Amino acid sequence: MADEKNNHKQTEDQDMIKLIDNLNRKEDVGLNRRAFLKASFGATVAIGLATTPFGIFSYMRSEDGSVKRVEIADVKDLDIGESRNFGYPTKEDPAILVRTPDDKFVAYNNKCTHLQCPVFYEHKENILLCPCHKGYFNVDNGHPMAGPPQRELPKILLEVKDGKVFAVGREVRHG
Amino acid sequence: MGKKRVAFFSIFLFLAINVVSLSNVIEGYYGEESGRVYTFMSAAIVSTLFAAIAFFIWRKEEYKK
């Protein structure tokens, strides 16, 4: 009986030894107050410097990004409630020109801001619709009204002159 | 509050400023708002400089004999 008790105690002791065996004191004191502050300072510098490439690329982009003036359509070719697709600022950037029921011209890049599906103009509801996930955009300002999209469609600035509609610039974030 | 303590806590303040600035810079970059990019990039750089000054002040005080 006594032997059994001793054996049990020894096993318990060994278990305790195993428990503290994997503790490494060096690792334990590695992250002290000083190390924590140094790591925080390092993170501050890294995050601060991470902003600079964006500034440089933005500067390079705005240097060669002269405003393009592109003719889109004749006013008489587009009836009220009709739309037409075009590309702006390059042909690879799809866009949609709409003549609204108020007889106003509006244009947006028509890649849905959710998952880049094409956005169409729905004449009956006077709304821009992304059929992939039922995203609805306001035709007057390009802002999302319902569905998954959270951001507005990039707005293309227009100019109507001599019976023609021109695209003269673009605002990615607006309103 | 001592000089060392102020320097210690200000580094975390500058860290928070830089996190906010980086998020704004990224949003500005993809939204093609160069004004926003430059503003927050300048804020981040200034904040990083102040953080470096604060760090050196703290280090001087911390390791003083």
C-alpha cells in the first residue's frame, strides 16, 4: 500500500518536472519593457516609411496623367433614357454614358465596385444595375443604393459642346 | 510626468498616427486623390521623425547611469 503511494507520488513529481521542463527563461524575458518599446518604434518607422512609395507613384502618375478630351457621342444619336458604352480614360476602362429622363448626360466607369462585373442602365427603373450580385447604383450620382457594392462608380466629367458629348476628366472618389 | 515617460508614451501616439496615415494614403492612392496622398504621407513622415526624436530621448534616459 505504502509502495503504491510512493510510486504515485513519484509519477506526480515527474509530471511536474515535465511541466516546467519546456520553459525557456531566455525566451520568457526576451520581450521585456525595453524590447517592447523598441519593437513599437520599429513598427512606427516601418509604417511611416511605407507611405512614401504611394506618394512617389502618385506623383509619377499625376505627371503623365494629362486630362484627356474624348468625343463620346452626338447628342442627337442618344435619345432620352438610352445609354451607350465607351472607354475612358483608355479603351480598356469601360464606361457608360446615360441620357437620363431629366435630359441630363451622366457617365461612369461601369465596372462594379464590388467584383468588377459590368454595370448596365435599366431604363424602366432609371437605375444602374450590376446583375452579378444585384448591386444598384443611383444614376444621378453613381453612389450605391442597394446590394453588396460599398463604393461609388468613378464619375466621368462631361462637356456638351456643338451637339457633341465629350469626356473631359474623371473623379474616382466623389460626393 | 517625467521626460522619459512622455517619450515612452508618445511613441505609441506616433504609431497610431502612422497607422491612420497609411490607411488614408492607400485609400487616396486607389481613389486617385493625390492631395490626400501627399497630406497623409507628410503627416506620416513628420510623425516618424518625432517618433525617432522621442525614441532617442527615451533611450538616453533609460540607459543613463
